[in-house]
Amino acid sequence: MTDNEPDLLNNLIQPARLTSVVDIGANPIDGEPPYKAMLKRRLCTVVGFEPQDEALAELNARKSDLESYYHYVVGNGHKAKLRLCQIPGMTSLLLPDQNALSHFPKFAEWGRVVSEHPVQTRRLDDIAEIRDLDFLKIDVQGSELAVFGSGRQKLKQAVAIQTEVSFLCLYKDQPTFGDIDTELRKQGFIPHAFTAINRRMIAPLSDPSNPYAAMNQLLEADIVYVRNFMRPADMTVEQLKHLAMISHHCYRSFDLASNCIHHLIARKSIPDQSIHDYMASIQLPSR
């Protein structure tokens, strides 16, 4: 499908509005965001937040009319210090733990704080620029739990969250994967997929030619949580529609999208033929 072609799924289920994406920590250093295909096809809007000046300038320089970016630090609403590190990807409100970093080649160097800046964080629930929130992508180097805790009202509308989680704490007082999993389950989400798993080699063993070399040790991962599809009665018709759109376009989770279509048909929200039309349009992965 080209970017200008009509989107079959969108035509089948006809959401009342474009899918609303919120991207916290929108720094584009990690490549294309998962919602890029939706954005190119004009199926979503994006409200993004990025406190690093250079990254924000880059985002604004290349944004479309469907995107808005703000120089906000999203957190628990308290005053804090933004700690800029040697590499931008490790910048955080938390203090890097040099003991933990020393166990992995190059990390102590990368996590060296080069400057600190006082900031006033904003609670997710208090940000007026967010009118709707269907899909939250977040990468804030250890402050994820604070954001989830400050956004419980807005997250009631959300149907998908992609977040970074840590198996080992590289920052002081950093919540672990278990902490984040517990919070998101309390808010009605369940794990759906890992999109990336970050492993590293344990010091003193290292590969001088490749600082990213790894064996088995888990550090971090990007994980997708979705609104619990096993309790479809807890979702509105519009939530089911946006979950279908996100599942299909962002993750190729055609099974989850089909499940949403099935429930939409059961609620008489879309024609019975929709599930057959959708299934005929997708290509299932081969074994």
C-alpha cells in the first residue's frame, strides 16, 4: 500500500477521529517511532514532549501538520533536575548509578553527567495540550512509573502503551520492570509484545571493536501493553476501533485487530462482512 491509498481497515471500522498518539521523550535518536506508518497515511495525530533542545529543534524542523511538540518535562509534577549525560540517550531526571554502569563496557563514560538543569515537571493528567490519548509511547530513562502514576485519568482512555522497562537499574531509585508491570496491570493493561530487547556484555569481558556487543545479560526492553482484550466489555466502541488501528499498523498484530473487529461486529457497530474483508486483506506469517 502506498501512503496515498485508502486504508482498508480504517474504511471498515471508521473511527470517529484520527488515533491520538502521545510521545513522551520523543527524541528521534532510536529510529522511526512505531506509529510512523500511521502518521504517513494521515491516520493519527501526535503530541510529543522532548526536554532536550537539539532533539526538540529536529522534531519541529521535520514535523507535519499532524504533529505538535513541546518543551515539557513530564513527571510527577514536582521540581526536579534534568541531568544531561555524555550521550543524549542516557539523559534523565534520575542520577546514573556509577556502580551499576561500571559493570558494562563504556556505560560509565556514556552515563557521565555533563550538566544539570532545574526543571518543573508536569503531570500527564494536567497537560491541556493532550485532548485525547489512545496510544502512549514513552522513553524517559527511569521516570516511566512517575508518568503512569500522574496520568491515571488520561490513561483510562488509552488502549496501548509502548514503554521502556529495565531489568537492571542503571539509575539510582529507578523502578524495575516488575514495578511498571504491576502499575500498568492495575490500570487495566496486559503485556502484548516485546519490540526490542537490549542485552550487554558484562565487564571485564568486552569487544573493543563493538561497544554494543552482548551475550545473555538483559538490561532493558521496549514492551507493548494493551488494554485487556480478554475483557472487551470494559472497552468502548471507539477504544476497540483505535486498538484495532494501532495493532494493525504499528505492530502487525493482525490477530488482535481481528479480535477487535469481532467484538465490534458483536456490538452491531460495523457490518458482519467486515471480518471477512479484513482477513482477506492480511497475509499471515508463514511457519
